[in-house]
Amino acid sequence: DAGVTQSPTHLIKTRGQQVTLRCSPKSGHDTVSWYQQALGQGPQFIFQYYEEEERQRGNFPDRFSGHQFPNYSSELNVNALLLGDSALYLCASSRPVGETQYFGPGTRLLVL
Amino acid sequence: EDKVVQSPLSLVVHEGDTVTLNCSYEVTNFRSLLWYKQEKKAPTFLFMLTSSGIEKKSGRLSSILDKKELFSILNITATQTGDSAVYLCAVEAGGYGNKLVFGAGTILRVKS
């Protein structure tokens, strides 16, 4: 049973560019959440997708957007990258509510 | 604003020692509290706590929740070098969805 998978593992971009990160949830899960973890900090909630719609959103600007596909996989898009967007981006999947969220290995994004 | 505070921020112990990690929280519509272990990238799930006073155990790890005083502790007995990691506390907060609010983590280093 595959766990949560993410791609790519590492990414280097320059300021102003756009990036797309991908996530496939654990088998049987239909809810995908995205988190940003800066160095030395805990993960910060970006948003959550369920039934192909954004269900909940954290305090992130509109430059951060996402999508969920019918097979429950998800993408995180970040436009107009800033140096401060450099972080580990984690995807977590679960069933809708009250279930443990399981995390993928993350994508390390470096913005130069 | 939802807040989770962990203490200590870091600690160094010797193999065989017992450690207690603390987590206090202030969130609206509390659903559950979770502990994760993060070694390199993906946080791995340890415990989910929903009821006060009921200890959860897994091997040398145990955790308990106090919903009246709004805190939880994670105990690790007979520590081993493999316990070295960042331990993250997260609270599942309310609203439509199950976003996790994380603390900054406790960095544990176990010396042989």
C-alpha cells in the first residue's frame, strides 16, 4: 500500500517564477492538505481540498493556489515566487474529518 | 488566533534517560491533538488524542491529554539514539475541514 507521494523531491527556482508541486494521496484517502514548513519552524497550513474543491484555507496570499483531480491527487501552484517561499512543502492526506493525516516526504523548494 | 506552544525548544539527553515533551494549545473548536516525529522530511504519526486522561502507549512512548488545562505531554522512556528527531505537536482545529495547527517542535538529541 503506497503512502503519500510527492514530486519533485527538490526544486530550485528564481524570484518571479512560477512552480507546481504534485501530491498523490494514500490509498483510500480523499482529502489532501498542503503545508509549508520553513527551516526551524512547524508546518503552516496552506489549504485543504476535498471533492475537488478548496474546503479550508490558511493565511496565505492568492499567489498560492491549488487543484484536486477526480483521482484525489492534488497540485500546489505558487506564482511570482519570493525568496521567503523557500521551504519544505508537505502534502498530507486523510479521510474527511476526524481521521489522522499522513504526510508525504515533501518537496524542498529553494528560491534564488 | 489558534496557537500551539511546545517546550522545551530543544534538549540533549543520554541514552537510557526519560524525557517529557510539553504541548499547550489555544484553538477554537478543538477536535484532537496529534504527535508526530520528524527525522528528515515527512512527519510520521505517533498518537492521536481526543479524550482527557486516557493515556496512549506505543512501546517506550506514551502520551496523555488534559482538555481542561489545554495541554498534552509526550513521554519517552529508556531513550535510544534512534529517538533523536524533531517532535511536533499539532491540534486539529474546527471549521469545515480538519486543518492542523502545529507548534514549532521540540528538537531531541540522544547521545550514546
